[in-house]
Amino acid sequence: MANYKLQEMNDLRNTGKRTVYPKVVTNRTMDTNDIVEKMKGYNLGIAPSTTKAVLENISNILVTMLSMGYNVKLDGIGIFSLTIGFEDNKPKELEDDADKMPYRKVGVKGMNFKIAPNLLKRLKSETDLERCESEVTQLAKSPYTEKERIHRALDVIKHHGFINLQTYANINELKRTAASEDLRRITARENPPLMSVGSGTHKAWIATPHPSAEIDR
């Protein structure tokens, strides 16, 4: 049985609305050795070392085939595909019909996974959900307004050239999830005061050329 709790989202825009969503309470994250141990009961004739080797081979084949432009479908599991994106600070809008956007740097951002319909059906039918807390969990809210959060980020960028997610969360007293959502919303607006660079663990945010005019939006 899986447990869940109801958690209140941060009201980063100070709208006064208190939105709640269900969140799975994770027991822990199982690693490869855990999975190999669990799989002993499915096929008794297969040695754990063989199972582990197969799992490692799946990882290797995903890297090989996705890097060559293939999607990978594993029956009963789902489809894996590559996600890419720009890794430079150049504009994303075409200037005119003749603009071919030369000298753009593009890199891997991650991997998409689309679950197989049968696997999703099994998950729905075999998962029993039980609420483990009677109260709605309230997240700590940032004591700063959006304008103040942006100014605080720009102060860090002024001294260090960039700001990462953890630093943004720390200086604005936010959880990493809330900080990530805050930055996503800020950078998604037209002419944002901040913009992201890099990806994955190397992702950071820098100031756009003229951020001051957009902070009050």
C-alpha cells in the first residue's frame, strides 16, 4: 500500500488562493541491488549477477541508441526519447525569413519517458492509496515578495556572475521545488529579468541585459 498526504502549494504570487495537491509519501529510493534482490522471486533460475548485467546493459543501450537519434520502446514498460535544448544565450526568436540561426549551441537536456498503457493500467488497478496524515501539510512561505526575490537574486548575480537553484532557494527561504517553480515562472514571461543557462546539475541563472524594467511586472 502506498501512502499519501495533502500538501499546500506555495502562494508565490500572493493571490490569497490556497491550492492543495496529493503527494506520495516515499518510503525510500530503491537502488539496483534492491531491484536485483526483489527479482529473485520472479525467475528462480536466473542468477542475480545475470539480472544485474541485464539492467546495466539496458542503461548502456539507452545511451547508445538515444545518442544516435532513436527512440527506445521496451514492451510493457514504455518509450524513452531524447530531449535537447539551446545551451547558449542567443535569442530564440527568428529575426526574419532569412535568419538561419547560425552558430547555435545545442545539447542534451534529459530523457522523456512515456509509460506503456498496460503498465499504467496495472499501476492503477494494483495500487491502494491511503492517506497517512489528517492535516493538510503547509509549506513554509517565503517572507519576500516576488520583486524582492528577484532583487536578491540579482544581488548575488552581480557579485558572482550567476545564481544556482540552491542559492536562490536559500536566500529567499524557499524549498527547492518552490524555488524551481518560481524561477520557471519568472523566466517564462516576456522580456524576463532572469534567464537560465546550462542544464541539469550545471543549470544556473543570469541577469538579462536590462532586467530592471521587467521586475515590477
